[in-house]
Amino acid sequence: MLCPKCGADSAKNIRFCTDCGSPMPQSAENPELGARTLIGYSTLINDPAFARYMRNTKVWSLSFASILAVIAIVAFYIYGENSPEMDNPEALYIGLAIGGMFMLIALSQIVGRIRSKTWDGVVVDKKVEHKRRKRQSGDDAYWVNYQQYTVFIKKDNGRMHQLSSEDDDTVYNYYKIGDKVRHHKGLNSLEKYDKSADSIIFCSACASLNNIEDGKCFRCSCPLLK
């Protein structure tokens, strides 16, 4: 089926063009489509619970990193005082370096959330790959087989975004090729435009899996965008 806007050829029965994201003809011609529930991006994204969640996430990240940093510094100081292998201040310096690393990781995550932007996209492809990785157990090495599920999303700026998971096809099955999605600034998950055929929904704040009938996320209590 040809897109009326860009002319790209897409599969039949999809709601949005996999190249430019424009509505396909059957969506506009079906009078019942717009009347169905769970279609459209939710205005609940403006609920104060999301701003509160993002503030709490920053505080939690810094607090957790600070605790780990203190533990590392104290542990290496004690090690330097009692171990014949390393003395202070050398051991203390190592503890300070590790503690600083924990703080930098937390700060980079916070900055990443702040700098993220709201964008729209379309699911253009999905892939299942059979892979294996090498594991070490003492002196013995062995191979572990696993499946990698990947969903490819073309953003409105033309760049590709991937959702990948190992040995878990939940996200892979949740998204269909042609689904239109939106990433909200500062949050962890994507919102589907059309949720009318879904029985589950991911929380856009913490990405927890919820029943589509629920109103709030069972984990973070943010409204479910539907």
C-alpha cells in the first residue's frame, strides 16, 4: 500500500506509514476507528505525578550513589589501615576514585534524563536473533545460548531507536510494525498511539508492566497513559 504523503510502499493493514509516520488511507476511511477507545496520545502525561516521579528519581539516584561512595571510601580506608598489602593514603585514594565513579554514573543518568526530548516514531521492523556468549567458571569456559528480541523504531528526525531484550519477548510482541509511538521527555518507556487491541500497558515512568484495565502503575503510582 502506498503512503499518500511520501509514496513509500508499506504492508497492508497498518495504520501509519513505516517511512514517514503519516496515517494510511484505511485509517482515515474507517469511521469507527476514531470512535474507539484507547486511541490517541493521553493528556495524562501532564499529571503532576510524572514531575514528582522524576524529582524523586533524581534524589534516589544521588542518595544511592552517595551511600555506595561512602561505603567504598570507608572500606578502602579500613583496608589500608589493616592490610599488609596496601597502606593509606594509597588505599584511600582508590576508595575516593571508586566513590567518585559512582557519583559520576548517577550524575550522567540525571543529565541524560534532563537532556532527553519528546519525540514521535513508527515501528518499522522487528527481529529475533539466536545468539550465544562465552561464560567463565573458574578455569572452565562454556557457551550459553540466548535469544535477542529487537524492535526498530524510526524517529521523526529519521534516526533509528532500538528496544532490545534477551529471552523475553514481551516488548517484542507488544509492538507491531506500523505502530505509532511517542517518547516523553525524561521518562523510561514509549506510549503507543493505538492501545485499543492491547491487554497490557507499560508505565511510561518506570516501564513496569500493568493490566490495561488499571488506572495507575502498581509500582510507582503514576497514571497509565491510555
